[in-house]
Amino acid sequence: MIEISVEQLETFDLLPSPIWIFCQDSLQVLAANTAVCDWLGLDRETITGLSIVDIRPPDEQAALRQRIAAFLADARETAAYPDQWQLTTSAGAVHHASVHWRKVVHAGRPAVLATFTDLSREHLAEKRLQEREAEYAREARHPRLADAAYTRLFDAAPGRMVVLEAGTHAIVAGTAEFSKTVARTPSELAGQIFFDAFPPRPGTEGARDMERLRDSLRRVERTRTTDVLPVMRFAVADGEGALRDRFWSVISAPVLDEGGQLDYIILRVLDVTEISDDLRDSIGTTGDGDRLTGLAHDLVMRADETEARLVRLASLEARLRAAEDLLGMGEWEFDLATKQNEWSDKIYELYGWPKDKPAPNREEYYELVLPEDRPRVAANALQFRDSGSDRYVFTHRIVRGDGAIRVMRGTGNLYRLGGRDKVIGVVQDVTEIIGLQDELKQSAELLD
């Protein structure tokens, strides 16, 4: 069994997933990372005073003891349980999670390393999906609007909004209010790349702001969630064609198709140019901003709050990247319905796959696999599909873009998320490990 060192415990604190270590005999919690403390709202001392069964409701503790006993009696080193566990925090909130167990040694004692995957968002999304399906069923009994009516409704919608095509960021449509703000007709805007339609003035802060907007759109495309930016500067032509700096606060929201894939991104623009001018005039004339209106104050507070959220998100992403680098592994997700892959940045690096391209589809992935290994890889995938198993394990060789041959080992578990079957797992480059094992085997044979 793997022995967990103090250094590895410190590494676990960098990971966003809750990780516990509990004793095989007493089931007492021996260690827990920072994510567990944040998750349950308890300090580390309190958590290590608990038994692992204490985190479950009383009526479920006997079943958990039986499951742990069965796992410890099994010859396997690891086990995954994709079914959702309900865990209650100190504040009374309920988390839904799946768990992965591994037999380890900690501080000289046989223990279990338990890694939890928080499925609360997926649980909420599935609940909302069920509500939406019920809503669709109700709507089916009523006449639906034609496409032309939807177009008129969107054009007349209050607020400045523009629709971009995902990936290309070409302008698809805009509300009448947005067209009025930028002094261009919908037909003049349609088809233009957003960043070409509104280029920043050379040598101004607008260039930096445009790059921040690009990053925001990339986050929406990667996470399929809404992203909010603080006030930014845009160079917009007025009615006479002269460029004038406008200050916009932008919210970017994804539009998904029926298969859950990203089709469009809607930008909602709040034009705060006049408020910004008032802010500068107030500070310039009074020195303390006493003339700020309530709306201006709300705007400043919102910008500060958004900036803080972005900093926390960047910190979390940095911690995840650091953990992936330290452990030499990356995360992947495969949608069984759409056959589409999603890779973390680390996997792009491990496979030598260009980061400006989507993760490879099944055919492209087989092209990466060493020809001698392809039949075995295909047979392994078919066995997983036909066996009904929840666990997928693979080891095979690939040829990177630079010609290097590497041995990749990965594992994944089947989950039902948002009404869709997905396999989610990790992959690691084990070339050096395999080489070391071969050397040790050869040395043992020589000694014999």
C-alpha cells in the first residue's frame, strides 16, 4: 500500500476536492485537507476528532460501516462509489457527493484515503432540469411563438445586448438599444467579429480591457457558466463617426443547445459612461467624491466585488494547476451521448496536443495511440461499454506531436450528471514509472 507522507498531506491542501484519511481499525479521521474544513464549516481539530461515519446521518451509519468492511476485505486497493452521498455541514447545508477510496498507510497505521467529488451543483442542475422538463410539458399544451416573433421580441428587449457565435465571436444579433448605443444598424453589425467591430485605440487602456473580455469569453466557453467583468473601456463611434471612449460593465452568459453544447454567448452591456464622468468630475472638484450618486456608489461596489471574485477564481485555478503539475496528472471528461472530450490544460501538455484546438474526438485520439496498441484500446473501450461497469481503466502508449513515445495510464468513473451519462477521470504519464519497474524486474532476475 502507498504510504502518505507529511509532504503529501501539504500537497492535498492545494487541491479543491475534499480529501480525508481515516484509520482502518477505529475509523477515526486521521487527517483532512483544507477543502474538507471549508466544505463542512469545521476546523481541522474538530474534524480529526470525528469518526468517518459521523459525517453521515444516523440512519445511514450502519450501511456505511458495512460498506467500509466490505472494501477492507476486498483484495482491491481502490474502490469508487458514484452514487450520491448526502453530507450535512455545520450550518445545516446539504452537500451531495461521490467518493473514491484507496487503501494507504499513514503514520505507520493502515488507513483509507477518501476523496470526495462535490456533486451539489450537478444535483441542483438535475433538479432544475426536471423542473424545466415539467415546464416544457406545460408549454406544449400552449401555442408557441414563431422564430420571427422571437426575433422581434429580442430586438425590442430592454437593455443593451448582443449575441456572439461561440468560438468565432462573430456578431449574430443585437437589441435595438445596443444598435442605438454604438450608432450602427443590426445589418452593419451582423457577421462582424466583435473585436474587429470595436477595436481599442492604440496605446490606451482599452487594449488591456479587450484582452480581459477575450479571457472572459474563453471562461464561458470552457465552463459554460456566466462570467461577470467590472467596468471596461470601449472605443465606440458616435453618430458622426468619431471614436469616443465608452465605459461598459459586461455580463457574458452561455446559450446551450439541446445536447448541452455551447452555441452562442450573450453579452449584456451596462453603459456607465455618464456615471464614470460624474465620478471623475466629483473627485476632481471636491477631492472626496461627495457628489457620487447612489447608482455610482453601487457600481463601484459591484466592480470591487467582481474583481475580488475574479481574484479568488484565478487563485483557485492556480492551485489546481500547481496540484496537477505536482502530481503529473490531468482531468478529463467524456460525454457518452455526444462522444465529445473535455481536457484540462495539463492533459494538453501531457499529450502534446495544440491548446488552440478542441480536445480530440475518438478518431483523432486513436491516431495518437501507437498502432500496435490500437486494437487493445478499442477492445477495452468496447468492453467498458458492453459490461455495464461504472469504472474505466486504461494503459497504452501514444506518440506525441514531437515524436516521443509515452505510456499513459488513466482511470474514470461513470456518472449521471444533468440527465446525461459522462465518464470523468484522470490520466497520468507513467513512462518513467514503467521504466523503473522494468529495471527493478531485470535486477531481481539477475540476483536470482
